[in-house]
Amino acid sequence: MEYTREQVAEHSTPDDCWVILDGDVLDLSNFGDKHPGKDAHLYGAGKDVSELMRKIRVGAGHPVGAYEWARSFKIGTLKK
């Protein structure tokens, strides 16, 4: 499934939270109870979090498997 940036932006609440990560669209709705940083993922709700994720490098906030785990929430890709 492909989504536009506008479609992702429509999903920007704690109960309906989508983000873009390196061209993938992830559904992080109800992710707060799984994320060690609690609601930290909501800072990127409806947005592209690729740069933000790169800033929080492995060992400085994210464990080694963070990107792999994030990809398990993939629902589609960003339409070009």
C-alpha cells in the first residue's frame, strides 16, 4: 500500500499515530505501552521521523534492534 505525506499527516493522535521512517509508513497507534520512552514517539505523529531517528543513535537512546522493531509496524510505503 502506498500513502502520501498528506495521508500520513491525518494520523497524528495517540490513538491514530502514523509516521514515515526512511520511506516506510508505520502505524504506531497504541505504541506507548511498548515504547520505553512512553509517549516520546508522539513527537513525530503524522510526520517523517527519519532524521529524528538518526539523531537518537543506537547506544544513545535506541537499542541495536530499534530500527528492525520499528519496521514490524510497517503498513506501507511513502508514495513518491
